[in-house]
Amino acid sequence: MLIVYVVIFLLAAIIWGDWRSWRLYYSTILFFIVGDLLKNFLFYNYWLWTYQETMFAKDILKNHTIINIMIMFIGYPSTIFLYLGR
């Protein structure tokens, strides 16, 4: 299910995202990614929740870390391009 979520956000960002002025959003994207990486590093043993793939790609998305990295590098930039671009 997470694959579907990420693909939908990526397609929406490709269609409606503001790609011409990506340099304006670069610092915000880095802030989100670094903040999430820092949170995951500091609280590795104390998760608030865990991601688990339930439907598709159970073999590819085996654990919380892989899913979280996919969200950080695909989901966050897509969301930022959509939100800040409008």
C-alpha cells in the first residue's frame, strides 16, 4: 500500500509541482530529511510507530528503516513541491 501512496504523490508532484523553482525549496527539503534522519537516529529504540507493508512489495519493503527512507527521499520532496509550489 505504501508503494501506491508514494507513486501517487510522485505523479502529483510531477504533474502539479513547481519544478522550475526547485532551488527555493531545496533548503526545506533538506530540513525535512535531516530532521527525520536525526529523529530516527536519536530514537531508534523508542519508536512512536512502525511502518509495515501490508499489501504490495512485502519482499522489498521488509522493515521500518527501508520504508522510512523511501518516504524521506520520495514522499517529502513530492509533498514540498506540491505544497510550497501552490
